[in-house]
Amino acid sequence: MAAFLPNGLPGGRRPANGGRPLIGVTASVHGSRIAWWANRLALRRAGARAVRITARDPFPIDRLDGLVVGGGDDIDASLYGETARPHIRIDPERDKLELNALDCAAKLTLPVLGICRGSQMINVHRGGSLHTDIHEIYLEAPRLRTVLPRKRIRIEPHSHLYSILGIAECRVNALHHQAVDRLGDGLRVVAREQAGVVQGIEAAAHPFLIGVQWHPEYLIADSRQQALFRTLVATAAGEAVLQAATA
């Protein structure tokens, strides 16, 4: 599926841990352990070790080989210049943790996969904004909340995401009510659903900086979706990176 170039990490970096790459997975202190175990399993199957990172249990980002910014609570709207809504549940300590983690990951050029909230956080970190409620903007968007692949999306050709999944259209799950609005610096939209809601973003100039609005960790039996983790781990291991995406 994915098109690779060998040994493409800057400086020929190899895993700092001498063996399987160590991937950090950010989570809420009060978040579901199910998502953590699903991510841990996906990363283990892809050949990596995983460490759970929360505001209560931080971990030095410079000791990681890659980062997954996980799903969970909403992001504080003040971080992108909007007014908070009463029904939005936020975790300011997690926001701070993930922004700092993304700062460090950017300096080290670590591969980063953002999942649901994580995709939104990548956008906010780069100066973008979010729709605080997609159903106020996208009136035709289906009100789905399921771990099953029930939502159809289209993926842009000549993108990293397309190279990884190897398909222009697929079905994904949906556990969100927010989504990317104004794009952050250096990012582009690479997947949308029929109603127009952004489902995938990436930085074409980065070896691996991809955000997906769905939860691939729950799509265990879908080899295409698990390829997201395999490619993340391969990049973290210094074995290969994706070819530069073109517009």
C-alpha cells in the first residue's frame, strides 16, 4: 500500500531504545482504558512498545521514537480564540501536556499520529481552529456515534494518507462532535466525509505527521487501518518513510 523511501529519518536516527521503537500515547487522567489498550495492541502488533502518557503520569518526549496523540475530551476553545460552550468537557492539563509534547516532537521530527481529538490538537498546535459542534455547521452530517465503520469518507490522492491506506474511499467509525475548521500552518486536508466534515489532515513536508478524525485502533480486523500504526512504527524505527506527498 504505502510507498516508501529507505532510511529516510533526519540524521539516520534509529530507535533510542535499541530495539522495538517506543511510542508514547497521550490520554486523559480520567479517560477510558479501552482506548489505551486498543492503541497498545495496535502498536504491539506493528512491532513497537507503548507507554501511556497523562498529565498525572508524564514521560520525557525526547526518550520516545514516536507519538500518538489520542482521543478523548474536547480541547479548550480559548486555545484557538473561541468561546467555550457549556456542554463541552475539557481537560486543561491534558491540553498543556499535548501542546508541549507536540512542541518537542516537532523539534525532534518524531513521527506523530493524531487520533480524533489528537487530529484536532495537531491543528490547534499549528495555529488552526475547530468547529466546536459540527452539527451546527454541517446540517447534513449524520449524527453517528459508533465504533463500527459506518461513515464513508474520501481520501485525496497524492497524499501520505492515501499511500498508507491504498484506497480512495473507505468507511470509518465516528465518536466526535468537533472537527477541524481553519487549517494550521503547513497542514492540508486529505480526507473528508460527504457532508464536508474534515476527516484527515497531514503535513506533506513532514516524514509522518497525520491526523485522522476516526479511531483506527478500534478497527482491529481492518488491515488498511492498521497500516497507519505499521507505517508510524516503521518511520519511528528509521526503516522507511513515506515519499514526499505532492499537491
